[in-house]
Amino acid sequence: MSPEGNLDVTRQYVAAEKVGSSMMPPQFAEGKALLRAMWMAGDFGAFSQYTESGDEKIAQQVQVHPGERILDAACGAGVFALRAARAGAQVTGIDIAANLIEQARSRASAQGLQIRFDEGDVEALPYADASFDTAVSQFGVMFAPRPAVMAAEIARVLKPGGRIVLFNWTLTSWVSQLYRIVGRHVPPPPNIPLPLAWGDESTAKERLAPGFKDFCTRRDTYRMQFPFGSDLALEFFLRNMGPVGQAYASLQGTEKQPALKVDLERFFLETNQGQPNAWQVDSEYLEIEAYKQ
């Protein structure tokens, strides 16, 4: 994509996010239930066997310290939490998907790690004020439907001067391109701020500014590497990536499903950076670090 194309994408996402924020519906009970079901539909833990280098890179960039009290927000199956605990941190993980929390607990137990994992909502954290030194989210809290509420909750549970470190897919990353392809066939819910706007540096800073200061950002890439070709990689995503799999399943029995499949097959084939029988992509992310005011 050209630089001009990148800029156009950024402007479209940021503009849509700002409109969505002002139109947010007041009640979320039904929406939260649908959101939980969407994330529980897949198995994000299955990805970790193919994302080892990317996960390790992120853990190193956080620079975990022994004894540090860390909240892994929207922790999924505990990929980051496990690494932080092995580095000596006191870790608590929370996620809206019950099946992923159970998986995280099982993994921690199998590795002999003492980690607290809670099923819960990052927009209503069940922790006291100033409970943590650091809050981290690896491609997680960016999907919370109320960015301002989520950011305020994380600020609340951090100690004064506490650190937040978020990893968000950029607007032109491979993952963002995947979501845009799916969105052309299955439009996202209306009036909800776009999660991918978190990948825009100015938007991320604007969302965090009420509670945080001293921002530092950088871009890097996250590698996904599979020991099979693009066709099986696509099937893996449809089976294990909840939002994508659910969108595809929602078109069952319609002519739209084959059309989406064709677009996804072409995308997975054309973006493969590995070998024909060893599919690989590097997806860009924005890391943003800041400190509680």
C-alpha cells in the first residue's frame, strides 16, 4: 500500500472512531454478552504454538522486573502472563472469555506458576485502587467497546506513577487488513468505536491522555509462523480466531460466504512471507507506554 493509501486508511478509521464515540448507546448488557460469545467461539491459546517469537519479543519489550505487580488486561489464554510470572513478577490476568481463563489457569498450573486469573470485564475491573505497578495488554483491551471507560479503569487500579504498556495492531497491519476484508462482507456493529483506531498513535494518546502522561511509542512486527500452507492457515484462523470465524459462520447458507472465502484465500496466499508449505506473516503493531498522572 502506498504512503498516500496508508494516510487515507488512517483518516477513515480515526474519523469513524470519533463519530462512534459520540453515538455510543447507553446500555451494553446484550452487547457484552455477544462480545463474550464472540471471543469464546475461538481458541486463541492454539495460536501460541505458532507465535513463539512474537510473544517472546513482546515480553522482552515490556521489561518485567522481579516482584513487580502486573495486571495482564484482556489476557486471553495467558500468553504474556505466563512469561511475566516466569520472570518473577506477581501477575493477575483478567479476560471476558471464560474458556480462555480456564485454559490460562491450566497452563499456569502445569508450569508450576502462581498466577491469579479472573473472568471479568476490563471496563469494570474487580480490583482495588492502586493495586498494580504495571498494566499490560497484548492485542486485548483495544477491543473493549468503551475506550475511555477501559482507560479510566486501568488508571484507577494502577498505583501513582504506575505504568501502562499496550500493544495494538496498526491500521495498515496484516491483522487490520484481515479485519477489513471480513468487514466488507459482514459489517461490524454500528456506533461502536473501531478497535483498530488504537493502532493510530495520536488516537491512542488522546484516549489515554486523561489519566496518563510521558508517552513513548514505537512500531514493530509480530511474527506468525505455521508449518503448513496458506489454505490450512486460513482454516486455522476460521476455526480459532473467534471474530473471523463467527463472521464467516454467520454467512452460512448464503452466496456471501463463498465470496468471503475467495477473498480470504487470495489474501492469505498473496501475503505469505514464507514458503508455499510454511505460511508466515509479520503483522505490524504499535507499542504505547505511559505513566499514571
